[in-house]
Amino acid sequence: MPFDTHCHLDAKEFDHDRDQTIASACSAGVTRIVVPAVETQNFDTVRLLANRMPTGAYALGIHPLFVERSRIEDIDVLRQHLEQYRHDPKLVAVGEIGLDLFEPHLKQAPLLDKQIDFFKAQLVLAKTFELPVILHVRRAQDLVLKYLRQVGVSGGIAHAFNGSFQQAQQFINLGFALGMGGALTYTRALQIRRLATTIDLKHLVLETDSPDIPPEWVELDSKTGKRRNSPDQVIKIAQVLAKLRQCDVLDVISTTNQTAINVLPRLKNLN
């Protein structure tokens, strides 16, 4: 059954029912859930959460949207954690890291420069510790590619990918799989759907980005007034991808699972 290669299960949106959410995902047949960190304050949280889940894995990194409130010393904190837990089989990547050029203030100096400094430093750590990376590439594909080539890392996942076909091929050539999640369930998501059907399936992985990017069918929660994604939705996302590609959903699941293992090798031996 499918992997969820990107799920922020530590988010506050799950504080009231996290155990139930985990149980629902397991009951639905989700066999791997990767929980990426976003800042140093949740490094221990994601590690402990992943280690109490039979399906759990985690990544450590500083998300570009959290760089603004981070200090350069946090890179040393990341280094220390990667060193301390380098032999933890559930530590599968450095992430979520990358660049974000969607928010207008993040595109301007000095925040863009700070984003780049943090990204490059984290790529160096990934290379040092021989770990793949989980990338955030919102409207920053070409710039992310530039620094991937400069530093050289052992591949990983370009999360929530929404670039061009040519950019997709460049990420693939660098050893990256492309993350496909709730966005592809919307008929208006034409670019993502084109990528989902034209890129070879062996270069795609499934993800939810829970609690964010809910699929089209997720309704408003009557208590919170928000639409919350959850890892059990990865099953239906796989079904949508199979329908778009006009193939069997079991083929989608088995191929994307193997791709996830190829780019995040430690997923293979998790219990």
C-alpha cells in the first residue's frame, strides 16, 4: 500500500487527534509516513513522533518560510542533530529545505540572500552526511537547480512539484523524484496534471503535505472552519493519479513506493 512521503503530522492541526490520525492512516494501508521538520524547535518533535510510529520516518531541516526567524547558529544545531542521529534508520533525509519565491517579501534582499545562505549550508550538510534532501521549490525551480548543481547532493524529492516539463527533467537528471499530492486532484491544476501524465511514473512519488494542500473532496471541518488534509488521503490521491494515467492503481502504488525507496533508501528497511 502507498507511502506518504511528505506529511507534517507534528503540526498543531493534529494536536487533538494525532493518534487517531495515525491509526486511520495505518488502517487505510499507508505503510510509510515521512515527517519533515521545518525549524530547529521541532527537530526533536518529528524524531520522537516518527520513532513511535511503526510507519514513521523523519527528515531534519530548516524550511525557507522559517528562515526569516532563524539564526545562522541554527545551521550548527542541524549539524549536531545530524551527527547525533546519523545512524537512526528513521532519519531518511535533510528537509524540508529549499527556496520560496512566492511570498513577495521573500524575493527581496536581505531575505532572499538569507534563504540562499541557509539552503546552500543545508545542502553542504546533506552532502557531508550522505543524505538525500526533501526540497521546497515554490516558484524557485531554476534557482534551486543552480545550487543543487553547485553543491552536488545524492538526490531526493522535489516536493509539491509545479514547474515546467523541462525543469522536471533537470530535477530528474539530478536524481530527484517529483512529489505528487492533493493539487493534482483539481481539474483546474492543468500544469500539474500534464506533468503527472507525461513524466514517466518511475520518477513520481505520492505525498499529502498534511495538513496542507487538501484534495478536492476534503470538506470544511465544522469545528475549525478549515479544510485539513491527512495521510490517509494518499490512497485516493493514488487513485486519481491512476485514473489520469489510465493505469491500474496497484501499478501506481508499487511504482511510486519503489521510487520513494530509490530516492530515500532508508525507507526500505523500516519496520
